[in-house]
Amino acid sequence: MSDDFSAHVTMNTALTRLDALLQTAVVSRTTVIQPADASDGDLYILPQEAEGVAWAGRAAGALMRFERGGWTVVTAPDGMIAGVLDEGVVVVRADEGWITLGQRLGEVQALTRLGLGTTADEANPPGGQDQRRPVHGARRGGRRRRRPAPDAEQDDGGRCPIAVV
């Protein structure tokens, strides 16, 4: 009977870790004092000199999760992406700590071509269609122009349908 209970606890721990890794929405990365009113599932990236029973002495950049009244460290691998809710930014775990996604990738400005799984050329514009043509349902000359939606079975010529970044 005790073996079954141990497996149950292990499964809950695994699911908690999986939730932290897949749903990485961090409350803050600037909160210095360990919150007394944290909710189950809250994640924080620790800043320098974090304070509190569970936070003090931990390395800056540690990812902490609150669950069932206690704090645990979540191992954050290089490349892990997290949204920081109080700042409205996306950060990525790197050797130098948590950096913004733009710092990791380099800023993307005035994008005219993007080849994902295809060649970035005139035949394959972002979104898989000529950007000079109106988008489905776009207004032209004061009236709505309707075009049929592309057939799912239709050959798209190897173009990758993506949104313009």
C-alpha cells in the first residue's frame, strides 16, 4: 500500500514540474522579498539578494515555484522561455542569466522576407501569400471583397503559412 502512495506523490511532483516548464508565466523577476501571499503555481525569477526563508541564499536567476505552502527550485535549462507578467516581456534562459527574447535572437526590424522550411524569395513571402494583395475579406474600393478560403488539400508550393513578425 505504501508503494502505491509513493507513486502517487511522485506523479504529482512530476506533473507540477511539467506545469512549470510548459506554462512558464513568471509573476516577477524583480520582487526581492519572498511573497507571503503567493498562490499555488506562482513562479518567480529571483533577483540579486532575494530575501525570505526559502529565497535567501539562492542564486540570482533561480526559478522558484510556490506549491502547497512551500517553495521549490525549478531547473531552468538553457533556452527556456518565460513570460514575465509584471513587465510584459518574454525572457530566455541563457548562460548569462535571463535575457529578453530580443537580446537572444537579435532585434527583428523591417522584415520583408523570412524563409522557414523554404527559400526566402519573392515566390515565398511571409504568410505564404503576396503581401501586396488584399487579405481575405479586406476592403477594396469601399466594398468587401470576398475570396474563397484556401483548400486544405491544395498544394501550396512549399510555402510556409506564418504570421508576419
